[in-house]
Amino acid sequence: MLNLLTAENMKSRRSKKLWIVLFILSFFPIFQAANSLMTVHYGTELVQPIDTVINGATGVLMIKKNGLTVLLVLAAFISFYIGEEFQHGTIRNALSLGRSRAQYYATKLAVATGLSLVGTLLLTLLGMISFTFAFGFGEVPGISPYFSYAIKAFITLYLLILANASIYTMIGFLSKNSGISLIWTFLYTVVTGFGAPIFLQTEHFKQVTYWFSESFLFYFDFVKPADIARFPEMVLVSLITVVISSAIGVYRFIRTDIK
Amino acid sequence: MSETILKATNISKVYGKHKALDKVSVEIKRGMIYGLIGENGAGKSSFMRVIMGLISIDEGQIELFGESGATGLQRARRKMGQSIETPALYPELTARENLRVQAANGGVSEREIDDLLRLMNLENTGKKKAKNFSLGMRQRLAIASALITHPEFLILDEPTNGLDPSGIVEMREIIGRLVTERGMTVLLSSHLLDELSQVATHYGILHHGKLISEFSREELADQTRQYIELETPEVQAAVVVLNELGIRDYEVVSERGINIYERLDDAAAINRSLVLADVDVTRIGATRQKLEDYFLQLTGGTTHA
């Protein structure tokens, strides 16, 4: 698997798409800090429950603030990253050398995991830095000690993103085509993000809402004590999503005919 | 007896109602250049994909380098290289970077990259990306990529597809060199028998997913041998004249026909001798069963091969 990762490393460094993803995730926090500064300049006060990030300390919630953007950017990258291997036929190069398909899948998932981590770290750090420059570091209302909270919040938010990256990886391997994968990953993101809370309307199925990591990402505050208390549940849902989607992805990929 | 590199027995592959491969059995021994011939859709690429483990089979058995079973085949495939259908390259990478990626995939050293680029006449491509290569360059790079892991058995699917005549000649020379200089065993495919006849040592004809015929280069040469076709109402007298001319390699094929297999450039002189000996000659001329005709005869079809 180390050989496959070395090959992925070489490909990724020359991938324009990767640099575009990192650029978008770097540009957003700076742009948003400048935008918030302008908003305040014209007399509107930033409010944490609405604006999510209002100073350097709340910058740790940049993933929450840009949840949908991060997901859609990752969905697009992963769709192309996996789909193009099938479309260019380059997937044959590794597999025909007797490399196991499970290892190949794991390599792609590892790259998606790594990119998600680097991207979200970049987003969060640049968010904290640029909002600190604009509004000072400040504090997260009602949170103490901050450092422990920041680590827990970042890990939880990252895992919620990772769960989706894992689903996108599975969709990429199942669809075997960038365009089709793009459509399905976008549909998945939008439907599960905005459709899952429909279950809340029914008495018996409302718990189903929280089987989708996006429900937490989109509808939880991450600052309220009640929501912070649900961090372990969020981590659990994310990890279960990663395990189940990877198992389905590997199972189906092993049985796939490569054209 | 030389080592068996590939033994495929009764391989069948079905897509829905279409049988892509129907009980195909092929045995390839070390040093062979095995040409798989068939029209488009005959099952050539499917067979190659099966060998490389890219598609599953519904029936049959595969043995590679004496190994079988999932783990054994996986191990054996590390001694193989392939370029199936379109050249599988990373369009955004240069020739050198493409080879580096494949070297990493195979877990082998990058030391041979320069040699391979030279072997494939790609040493001057510099920073040019693979997406800007001509088809011939892409084909050559795909083969270089297949060679980077030092395969003993190379699978090339239509390696001359889309190449111009000089590209085809070049590709043929490269394949020949790989066999003579590196001792490789090669399985290659084409829909043109004529094209493979200049490089392969053994042939298999695939037609509608079935292997309908296998023959060696010598057998093909016999079947498509060039000869002088002589048509005369006086076969006996003509035979006497041929003997007097010292011609020994001929065959009386009918009451009016003799095929002469030597002195193929002397048809005019033979004709003159027959006429001087008062033997009526209805028709005389060099002829040859074309490879394409031979292929059509085998497949009984209307293909363009």
C-alpha cells in the first residue's frame, strides 16, 4: 500500500484540482473575515449563533460556517480524482500489477482523508488568523477551558466532513465516472443535508435524522452545552458512516469489471 | 519443453445475453509472440482483461507462470505488463512522470526510466505533457510504462491502432527488440492478420467470442504461400517441361492446374519454355492467397480484417 501511496503522492502534487481545492479553502476564511469587517463597518453587529465565527476564538468553527461549501468542494474533487482513473484507464496500471483492490480503495480513501484534513486545517487556521486580525481573538461565549473545547470541536467537525468524504469515495468507485459521480455526490449532499430533518416531523423516525452526519453539521450550534454534549454521538455516527461506506465500497469494487 | 506462461482453459464471460468469451482456451509458452486476431467485438480485449484480472470470468481457469488461485494469480501478475485498448496515461504528467508513477505502483526503482525513454524514442519530450503527445507517442509511452516493472510477459492490445505506416513499422521493431533483447513473451492483438503476420510467432483467431483456429507462423506461411499458378490442358507435357527446367517444387492441383512454388520471378521464362515445347498455356502468373482472404476463409465471414 505504501507503493500505491507514493504513486498517489506524485500524481497529487501535479494535480491542478488539488491546488484549486486548497486555494478555495484558503481563500474563503480571508474573504469572509474581510466581508465581516465590512458588515461591521456599515453598522451591523456580528452575532455568534447567526454568524458562527465572530472572532479568532470562534474561528475554530470555520468548518461549521462553511460546511456546505467544504462538502461540495470535496465532492467535486473526489468525483474527478476517482472517476478520471476509470475514464483514463489508469486504474488498470495499478490493478494489473496484482495490487489488491481493497488496498487500491484504501489508498484513495487515505488521500481523500488527508486532503480533507489539510483542507479543513487550512480553513480553520486561516479563519482563526484572519478573524483575529479583524476582530481580535476574543472568546467563545460560555466556553472554558477554550483549548480543550477547540480541539474537541475541530476533531468532531473534521470527522463529520470525513464521513461525507468516505461516502463520496464510495460513490466515486460505484459510478466509475466523474460526471455521474459528481451528480450523485451533490445529490447525496443536498438530499441528506436538507432532507434528513424531514424525519423530525414524525414521532417514530425522528431519530433517523441523526444517522446523517450532515444533520449535525448543518443544524447544530457547536457552542451550546447541549450540542457540545452530543460530540461523542457525532463522532460515533461519523465513524460508523466511514466504516459502512468503506465496506460497501470495497465489496462492490472487488466485484466490478474494469473496462 | 519450454515453460508455460499462460494457460487459459475454457474461459467464458457473459455480459447480459452477450457471450463475450465462449470457452476460450489458449496456451502461451515462454518466448512466444502470440497474436490474437479478430474483428472488433470478437472478444480480444475481454480476453486480455480476464488475463490481467480486470474482469471476472463466469467459467474456466487461468494459470499464470504455473500459479493459479486468487493469491497465486495476484503474485504472477507482478511479472506482467499491459497496455490494453487506449494508452492509459496521466494526461497532466510528462513522459518521465508517468513512468515514475508506474514505477511507484510496481514498487520498483526509477533507474530504468532513461533507458526506456530512449528505447521508445521519447527522450526528448522534456516537459511536454502526455495529453499533448501524438497517438504514436502515447502508444510508445504506454508500452514504456508497461516495461518499467520488468515484466516477463507483456500484453499489448492493438498496439498499432491509429498509427501511421511509419509508426506501425516502428512499433513492430520495438516489439521485435523486446523479444530478442529482453527475452519477453508477448500476447498482442489486432484486427489485421496482415499486420500481426510480420511480428507474431503464433496466432489465435477469435470470432464471436470463440477461438476458432490456432496456428504457427510456419503454418500460416504454408497456407498463404506465394506460387506460380499454371493452367494448361496438357498437364503431363507441362510436367515434363518443368522437370527439364530443373523445377522440383511444384504440385499438380487439378486436371488443368499446376502450382509452382519456386523461381517465382521466372514466370515469363517458364511460359516461353512451355510454348517452345508446344504446350498450350491458358494462364500463367504469380499468385498468393492473401492473408485477409485466409482470415475470411477461417471466419467464414464478411469482416474487413
